[in-house]
Amino acid sequence: MYLSSEKKVEFFEKYGESATNTGSSEAQIAMFSFRISHLTEHLKLNKKDFSTQRALITLVGKRRSLLDYLKKKDINRYRAIIKDLNLRR
């Protein structure tokens, strides 16, 4: 699988407070961004894979809702994660 447990721990250590804090909004946004980029590359090669396309749209919506939550909760953390992941609205 493209997303191993070591990769997940790396994301949680970098964006969350610790390796065991999997509920951090920043860590979840980073994981969603990694998965979105992977699915986007897959869809560039497989244009008719509609189930993957639907999964991609769902992930983008989840990431957007987490970003909206973080923006409402703490604007400085929102700006930091946007800058760190090179996301722009």
C-alpha cells in the first residue's frame, strides 16, 4: 500500500503534537493532502476510474471541512498549515 504505518507515524510526528496524537486537525489535513495527491496522480493515468474519482471528491470535501473548522477555531494554526502544505484557497 502507498501509505504505510511508518509514513503515518511520520505525518503524526511532524504535524501533530506527538506520534500518538492521530486526532489533530493538522495531522489529518496533512494525511488527506497526501492521499489527494496520490489519487490525483492515479486519475491522470486512469481517466475512467470513477470510483476513485468519487473517493477523491469525498477526500477534498473532508479536507475542506477540517480547514474551515481550523480557520474558525484558530486562524494562526490555519495559516501555518496552509503555508506548510502549500495549500491555497
